[in-house]
Amino acid sequence: MHKIVKIILVVLGVIGAILWFQLPSADVPATEAINNGSMNFMFIITYLLLGIAIAASVLFGLVNLFTSKGALKKTLFGVGGLLVVVVISYALATGTDVSLEEMAKKGVPTTEDTVKTIGMGLNVFFILTIVAVGAMLWSGVKKMISK
């Protein structure tokens, strides 16, 4: 299986190199360059490889999740913790941080729910950042004390 993957990657690399040299030059107008077949085929290869990478990541992650002891429990704790952070963030968001009339005057149709959702997203970011920094500091302090 490992040899097959290597052969496929080498073939795709050679195809990519050939297509690279067939790309239009810089002086070709953008409207013509967009319709270039080699560029489109390079995008197709990129999307194909991205899809394979995503599928492999999800597949192997799920296999590891269900075959490893305790992995499912840790994952559920992580997802539950994230849901708690989202609920707390939504409760902290007010939705009245922005003047809706001023936004409407500027041509941005905004509702209070939209502002509250954006506030929730910002609160989630801030809380998770504080947790991450706290975990790094805790780890560093713990290592300093144990030595």
C-alpha cells in the first residue's frame, strides 16, 4: 500500500511539473489565462488531493476514536467543554453593541440577532484564548516547580 501511494504521488508530481511549464506567460491577459486548460487541470488535481486528505483525516480519526481506549470519552469531554463555552459566550453577548440605525445608514442590513451571534463568536475566541494561555502558563509553572 505504501509503495502504491508513493507511485501515485510521483505521477501526480510529474503531471504537476508538466502542467507548470504549460501555464500561460505573465503577458497573457487574465481573461485568456483563466480559460487555460493546464491551469484548470492543476486546480482539479489540487481539489482531488485536498478531498483525499480530508477523507483520510476524517476516516483515520474516526478509526482511532473508536479503537483507542478512552479516546471517545476524551473527545466527548472536549466537545462538551466547547459546547459549554459556546453557551456561556452566547449568554454574555448582548446584541446591542452596535447602533442598528447607523449600520442601516451605511448600507449594512444588520439585525440584533446577527450582532449577538458575532458577539458570541468573539466571546468564544476570547475565552478559548484565555484558556490556551492559561494552560501554557500552568504547564510552564508546573515544570519550573518540579525541577
